[in-house]
Amino acid sequence: MGNWEDYVRKVEPYVPGEQPDAARMIKLNTNENPYPPAPGVLRVLREYDGNRLRLYPAPDCKPLVEAIAEYYGLKPEQVFTGVGSDDVLAMIFLTFFNAKQPVFFPDITYSFYDVWAGMLRIPYETKALDEDFRIRPEDYYGENGGVIFPNPNAPTGILMELSAIRDILDHNRDVIVVVDEAYIDFGGESALPLIDEYDNLLVVQTFSKSRSMAGMRIGYAMGNERLIRYLNDVKYSFNSYTMTQLSLALGVEAVRDRAYFEETRQKIIATREWTKGELRGLGFTFGDSMSNFIFARHESVPAEEIFAALREQNIYVRHFNSERIRNYLRISIGTPEEMEALIRFLRGWLA
Ligand code: PMP
């Protein structure tokens, strides 16, 4: 036996939520959007000339970069796109987190951050959320090699005010600060206006949630032109053709339809608020989620038992078996009908 295994990059991989394939199921476990993509997306998909797939896609992702830049009133040079925000975030870790000092992120947060740090051998330090699952800006004042957090945070759904983000930025002028805004469109205020003031700020968003396109894998980062240039240098050194022809074509259509975007996100916000009231009535407690999920625990029944009972009914929610949050369930917001079915079952089962 050779000792080739000594030279393997051994990693502790990220475990994504289940993608079950049941005929009848209510899928509230991966924060997908319950509504279809914008009508223009479906039209372009139907009419797509498959012969175009012979050709490599635009390496600079120009059509999509320009559409996103126009939507947010930015220059195309301020936008970077990737294969879902996971790809964008991985590129950010690789490009910007190269100091000897640890990168700071919350102890309860998106569980991919420590996976990228581990894989890329980036030192990191987690900062405990307070007992209400809030990020304490002062925890991020110390010397570090970069800062990253989602806003609203995942899986808690808790939103941080822009003033607190500004506070973190003011104490971190010499490192890159990344605000992961995967869920910002469900009621939060984006840090995007701060990119002119802070040349070390990157704002990352995705088409997977508020634009109903998780299956297409489109994410993007916005920031100072120099940051975007550095990101592109690394991307071209890794894989020039990250995004498919189809992602570029369909992504453009999704961005164009402002009215549909507005309508679906308002529907999800309304369903979330309705669900909060119902869950409260059933003995659940949770923070005031500003995302498309609710992170809740029950006053008397352990989360694992509720999780198993829901699963029996083909109702999928997410349970994280990690410290501090073992007794919580993360419930994505589906259609009103799906949420009614969830509440109806819980009402009977908990009685
Ligand atoms: N950031 C956060 C906080 C998330 O919850 C997710 C979804 N798993 C992502 C980024 C990645 O989403 P995507 O790659 O689909 O854009």
C-alpha cells in the first residue's frame, strides 16, 4: 500500500439540506421559493435555441453583470457573478482571507463558512451570538483577517440594523468585510449603499431565494471596482467559464421583471407573518425573522420529535444537530396552502 493518502486534501464537507423526491411533499427545508421564476424566465427557457450550447458562454458573464448593475444603479465593474452565492463566497474566501489573523464570523451562522475556512486552511474564530441570537458588533472590533456574516443571519433569521453594520465596518478598515445578503429581500435593509463609502465592503446576494432560481445557481457580489477585479483574477485562474449560457440568459430575464419580484416577495412576507402568529398560538417561540424562514422551538416538545413527526407526513423542515440550536427547527416559508397544511397537522399532533 502506497502512502498517497498522506497527500490528500482532507476536508469536513458541508452537508446540504435533503432534496427528497416524494410525489406529494411539502418541502420547507432549504429555503427555496415556492413560486415559479418570473414569466420571462420561463418564456426564454421555452424558446431557447439549444444550438447555442455548442459555444462557450461569455467568460466575463457580461449580459448578466450588466443587467444586475443596471438594476442596482452600479457600474458593471462593481459586479461579480458566480454559480450560486456559494461559488461567489468560496471565491471571496480564496481571494481575500489570506492573513495570519483569524477571520471572524458568528458561532451560529451559515454552516458553510467554517467548511471553506477548513478546506482553504484559513484560521477563523467564531463570536457567540447573544442569548437572543443577536450579533454583537463589539465582538468584531479585535484584530482579524476578515469578517463575514449573513444579514439577516442564517439560520436565525435575525436582522442587523445598518447602523450596527456601519459600526463593524468602522472598526475594520484594513480587512475585507463581507455581508452575505442571501435573505435581504424579505424585509431587511441592504448594506449596498455603503459600498461607495467603504472600499473594503462586499455585499453578496443570490437568485436562489427571492428570485425563485435555486436550481439555476446564480449568485453575485457587489463592491468597489478593485475588489471585483481581484475576484475576477482568481476566478479566471480557477475556471474561466463559471456560468452556463442558460444561466446568463435566464438570469437577465429574472432581473428585468421588477413587478413579479415585488409581488412574490410581498406574498412570502405576508405568509411569513401569518405563520408567525399561528406558530406562536401553538406554543412555539422564535425571534422576529426577516427572512423566508422561521427558526423556532417549542415550549415543551423537543425539536427532534416534531421533526420526525413532520417527516412522517412528508413535511420536510430543517434540524441542525449542533450546540445551542439543537432544540430549534428552521421552517421555510412556502405557499399559504403549504403553511396551512403544516399548521393544521401541528395543531392536531400537539393537542
Ligand atoms: N448564504 C446563506 C446565508 C445561505 O443560507 C445560502 C443558502 N444555502 C447561501 C448563501 C447559498 O445560496 P446559493 O448558493 O444558492 O446562492
